Amino acid sequence: MIYCYCNRYYKLIEILNIIILKAHHIPTHRKFFLLLKIVLLPLFAGIHGYAYSQVVTPADSLKRDSLRNDSIRVQQAKALSKQFDVGDLFNDIFHPNKKPDPITKKSSGITIIPNVASNPSIGSQIGIKAVAGRKFGNDPNTLLSVAATSASITTKGIIYFYINHNVYTSGNKWNLQGNLVVAKTVTPDFGLGIGRGSDASDAEHVLTNPERKGRALHSVYFNFREKVYKEVEKNLFVGAGLSFDVRKNIEDTKSTGLTPYNIYSDEHGFSRNSYSSNGFLFNVQYTTRDNQNRAYKGIYADAGIRINQTWIGSSKSAVQFITDFRKYFSLSEDHPEHVIAFWNWGSYLISGNVPYLELPGTAKDGSFRSGRGYTTGYFKGTKYDYSEVEYRFPILRNKFLSGVTFFNLQTANDESGTKLFQVWQPGYGAGLRVLFNKATRTNLCLDYAFGKYGAKGFFLGLNEAF
């Protein structure tokens, strides 16, 4: 035991000599901490020897893991110290003489912004939006957990509240994903399908809406969704959950007679006034993303089946297959913010019937961010597929401002002969990013996008679209 202790002590001395030889390259403020480590080294060596004399393998493993974790944290802190976010801007303006807090002491990273918008469908909107990010546990492999919430009201009487979360426990043993929505809302409606009209009958012409005439459906909406995943292999999760979508008091206050909503609801046996779409969720997820808010590298893939059942309150039974795939390529080791990102989201009805307003379509993904250039539900069908590619790049050296350009394609079927992948509709645009919280990579996103049929718009959000 004495031999082992001495041998380890001499190894520490050798490491110390190497550190001393390189010390002249170290900045002055770091030399103080180096000197402190040198003074304490014999004490740590003694503790190390005592621990080895009690339990050999666990002590070595714990030390190795601790050193590895410290190294990762130091590297991350160095990278973040070179970045500048809104918090730094606030301190420079209001507390110019205050010494910056260490990155490691940052809070959970809550970002709050006003939720302001205006368009003919909703009127003028005012509200508040917030996102938060935090890592649970000390395991460096634990993925960042994120949550978001928003509350708003508009001049047309729309009230909307939501909260969603994507939480990973320590070591990624469990992943919890879910959301809650309560709203008195107006939903834009541009008919069924992808914009390819049919003149087989008056009803089919109205339903497919080739003129892209906009309507608005008022309703009271409630949604609750929760999925729980268990990690079964590294980065591989299996999960299950429930989803409840309920709409009441549905009406089109400005249209009478034939409307896409009424035609579809009558043909598929749904009440025009209200419905419920309640089902079980079964999913498989694989993820290697380095960050949930703004990934530089990695993959996110999720595939699942939703099974709506009348015995849990669903108006109709249905089975849907849903996929979500995202891939990120960092183009530079020195500046990893240069990223090419790819996204594909799809939902495909296998059997049964889904209510009109719950059909998959534009911005009907889990984060409601697909299809920039068009309003929510602009294109929809019983089968829908969406793809997007985006280039992300820093503008300022301190990463306070960044930019993006993007291009997307979407396709959907209708019930008048147009099949999935037969007709595609494009969208494209560019945007500016303002770094709100560098610790959680939270960005304020300002995008302007264009689509067909004169569709265009300004889109404001927190964090990347995908």
C-alpha cells in the first residue's frame, strides 16, 4: 500500500512539473488559482492515498469522472465568456461597473418578452411570452430541459394560454414531453388539400378552395398532452402518453351554407358545434442533439402512433402515424454556430376519421412553427408531409446577432383525387436572431417569409423553429 501511495504521489509531482513549465503562458489572474492548487496538492495527495487504501476501484472512477466533468464545464465556460447576450447588454447599460457573474452561477435561464402581433384574422394582440432552460443533475451528458409559456388577448376577443415542456432527468433516464392549451380562439381556414381545386361538384370546389378564400372559425379549445419516455439504450427512448383535444362552440360567424368545415364534418359524421379527439400515444425517440433550443450538431428522430378511441371520449376512432426527423450539421469547429439544419415532419391517417380542425397541416407540428410564409392550417389533409432546410450563421463576432435563411416544401392529399407527394407548395424567407441567454442558447427570432397565393408574413418567436 505504501508503494502504491508513493508511486501515485510521484506521478502527481510529475504532472505538477509540467504545469509549472507551462505556467508562464498562463494569464496573471489564473496564476493565483494555480498557486493555490500547488499549495493544496500534498493534502489532496494524502486524501487520495487514504481513499485508495479503503476502496480501490470506485475512488479512481469517481475522480476520473469528476475531472472529466470539470474539464467539460471549463470548456463551456470559456466559449460562453466570449459571447454577448441581452443580459450582458442590460448590465452594460444599467450596471456599467459591475463585474460579470461567472457563467457557472447563472440561473436557470428564464427569458421573458412581450407577445405582440397584428393580422386581419386575430386583430391586434398583446401578451407575454417566456421560455426557460435548465439541466437537472450533475451528469454532463444530461440534455437541457426546456419549457415555454404564453398568455395573450386580442382586440377580436381571442384569449390564448399555453404551457409546454421537454424535460430530461439526470443522466437522461427519463424524458417528459407535454403541453396544456386553453383558448377562446379564431382558426384561419383555407379549405382541404394543397391548393389544387376540384370542380367535380359545388361541394368539392368549396372544400378544396382553389381560390384560397380565407375563412375564420371561432371556438373554445382545450388541449392536454403528456408523453413519458424511458431511455432503454444510450440516446434511445421508448414512451407512451395521452392526448385530449376538445373544441366547443364552433362557428363561422361570416359564412353561411357551404363551407369547407361544414362539408367535411357532415361527410365524416362529426357535429358542427363540438367534438373531442382523444387518444393514446406510443413513441420511439432517438436524440443526440447538443442543445434543445438551438442545436449545432446531432440528430433528433421521433416516430409514433396515435390511437383515438371512442371509449375514452373521442368522437371518432382513428389511427395516425406521425414522424419527426431533424439533423444538424455544424460547418466550423471554431464557429459552430454556422449550421445547416434539416427538418421533416409528417402525419398520415391509417384508418378512421379525424376532425377537420385537428387534421395535420401547416404549423400543426408540436411547436406550431412549420410552414413559415403561411398561416396555421393554410394547407391540410388526412395525410401531410413537410420538409425544411435552414442555414444559420453568426453576424457579429460576439454572437449577439445572427441570421438565418430557409426554404420549405409541404404537400398534402385531399378527398378529390389529389394524392400525397403529388403537389408541393414552397415557402422561403430570412430572419434575424438576437441572443437572449447564452447559457441556454435562447434566441429571439424575427423572420419574414413568403409563400404562394400572395401569402407572406412576419413571424416572431423564441428559439429556433426546429
